[in-house]
Amino acid sequence: MAAGVSISAYKGKTLRISGKVKEYKDKFEIIVSHPSSIEEID
């Protein structure tokens, strides 16, 4: 997780996220390169 960015701030919110989708340990994850790639739409 990037320094200064807390995932808990997004808990319960509807988000639009831009990034690359990769597989990690048999699960998919979204790689977000910058906090501006996360947009709250709720």
C-alpha cells in the first residue's frame, strides 16, 4: 500500500478504480499506480 493512503477510508463506499488486473496467489487483484486512480462515486 502506498504511503499516506488508507484503504479504511474507502470502507462501505462505491468506487471506480482504474488499474491493471493481475493474478496473485490464485486470486485477482487490481494494481493502482496513483491515488487519483480511485474515484468515489457514492
